[in-house]
Amino acid sequence: MTGESTDANSVWQVDDDVAIVASADSVTVLDLAADSPAPLVLSATAAEIWHAIDGRRSTDEIVSAVAGGYGIDGHEVRADVIDFLTQLRLAGVIRRRARTLD
């Protein structure tokens, strides 16, 4: 595990400079701000995690959403979800921001 925080006061959101194309079974993501952008093609669980990144959910809430979608306990997918969020953050397509009151 790469050590992403699970701070409930921050949420994950898609970065502003990201283009997204979704199909029935995958999501293609492109960081338009990158010097040499390369598309990320996400399918299966990766696409499920992507869809849970809505600008309102914390790490724990994303873990719960993904686990619930598969009918399993969050501890079974927690490390994988956190690792994947870290990969997406390092790729420059998502970022954390402070949770705001709606």
C-alpha cells in the first residue's frame, strides 16, 4: 500500500484538465495538461472505482461504494482501492480537496 490518507474531511475529485469518454464497459481518461498525454483505459473494477470518484466521497466512502457494488466487505478491497486512487493521483487525473458543506 502506498499510504494515501483516509481523511474523512477530504474528498476525491476528477482534475479539471481531464477528458473522459465512457462506454458501456470501460472509461478512457486523458490528462490534457500533461506534456505527452497518454490515455488511461479503465475497465472492470478500475471503472467502478472511477465512477465512485464524484467529488463528494472520501477514500472510505469510495471503498464502501466499491465493496457494496460487489457485495463484499470493505476490508477485502480497501488496500487495492487506495493503491488505485494513488495511481490515479500520480497520473494527474484526480486530486483531493477539502470537503465542503452542501
